[in-house]
Amino acid sequence: MGNLAVMSDTVQRDLPRTRTPTPKRSVFTRIVRVIGWTSIGLGLFLLGFLFHQLFVTTFFAQRANVALEAEAVEYFEETEVSQVPYVPTGVQEAPAEGGSIDSSGPTGPDQPVGGPDEPKFIFIEGQPDRGQAFAILTIPKIDRLSDGWAIVEGVARSQLKTGAGHYPTTPLPGQPGNSAIAGHRTTYGAPFHNLEILVAGDTIEVETALGVSIYEVRETVIVRPTEIWVTQDRPGAWLTLTTCHPKLSSRQRLVVFAEMVSGPNYETIYG
Amino acid sequence: MKRAFLSLPGPMVVKVILAIIIVVVALIALNYIYDWMGNFLDSGGNIG
């Protein structure tokens, strides 16, 4: 009996070990597996995208903007301000939504306001280089902008990543005409995130090398991204802010028109 | 992941260096793709 048990053990030990065959997956299971992993991958990719756009870009833009504000203050000190005779331009009425402006240039006499005996002068500064921080925008009603946000020259993507961008074809803030500024709504610091809360009468301040100019909101409109009339010249001194609309979409543009109510050139332009 | 790492050529040091390079390149590429896609979320608000 004992011998039989030993022999049985030996036989079992000598038998080749066989692996349990894994069940073959059906085509359906494989397809479901591929779809599942693809969905997980796509979901992670999109979550990463949202995290990148809403937080990573804002983190870097806010850091960059602090440096740009310091750069703007330096620019104020270094920039030469001069006075030139004031010739009003674009005396046409401001257009209604969707309208257009004839930007054929000055329509009044080509001489300083007040006649040849009594010319008026405005303060001007040189055109900043592309990407240069040259002004600070402050909107007390909007938390994000209540401490100021640097404005850089240019509205290319690279320039708008760090600050609000000034359209180079429009006058500089604080000067006569329509100075237009674009800014992100939801990414890259989103300086214009809550621009829609501005209503007629709210104030916007812009500090440049000339000093602080204060504008008062007159109108807010929503237009298509191709409606360039909003940046065209206007009589007086205006500030036009443009941003994407609605939030998380670049389908339309939210535009805020504000008119100068105070500043180094106010008396000359409106006096 | 471990299998992919072990399948990289060369000794362990080379594998580690290659893995770091691949991760950095992938992150840079991902950043560019996200940046391009972000244009649809918020193009900067400029007109024209």
C-alpha cells in the first residue's frame, strides 16, 4: 500500500505540467475592449485639454502679466511724450450695430482746432513695438481687472497669450479716435472673462505714458468675428474692448464701447 | 508601460534617457495640439 502511494507520487511528479488554456476571446469582446480603452484615452485627452486651457494657460499668463505690468511701468518712464497740433478726425456719427464707418480720414479743415491763431495741442507718445507692454487696463467693477492688466501692442496669438492686445491699426489709448483692445475670455488669464457685466456708465481706466485716461461705457454689442467696423475710427476719443462670445466659444464677439470722460487729452478733444 | 520601457534598446541608463526624451517630446507635442484646439474655445477675441 505504502509502495503504491510512493509510486503514484512519482508518476504525478514526472508528468509534464500542462497550462490551463486561456479562453479565446470572441471578436465581440475584442471590439468592446478596443472601444473601452479608446474611450478612456479620449476622455483623459479631453480632461487634459480642459485642464490645460483653463488652468495651465492662466497660471502662465498671470505670471507673465505681472512681469508685463512692471515692463509697462518702465516703459512709461522711458517713453518720450510730445505735443502736436490736434486735428480732429472721423467726425462721422458712430454707426449702429452692423453698420459701417467711412474711414476716409479727416473731414474737417486740415489745421489745428481753434483756428490758426489759437491751435490746440494733444499729447502723444511713440508707437510701441509689437509685443511691448505699454499700458495698464483697470476696470474697478471686474475683480480680475481691478488691480490692472497689462496691454501689449498687437493682437497676434502670441501677444494675446500674455496680455490684452492693442490693435496696431487703431490709435493708442488716451489719444483721439477709436482705440481697440482684444482679450481672452476663458483662457490665458481670461482678462475679459466677465466683460458682460459692464453696463452704460461703468468706468474703465487706462494708464499710458501720457497719464491715466478714464472712459465711460456707452454701449455693449454682440457681433460676428468679421465685423471690423467696430474697430474703425470714431469722432472724439473711444476705447473699444473686444472678446469672444459666448464663453468657451469663439463663434461671436462681445464688444464694449466706452467714451473718454477724463484724461490728459480730454480737454483738447472735447473742449 | 513596464513592457514598453523594457523594450527600449540598450542598457538601463540608455533606456531611462530614451524614456525621458520620449516623454518630453510627447508633452511638447501635446501642448501644441492643446494650444491649437484652444483656438476653438477662445481665439483671443480679436476681430477681422
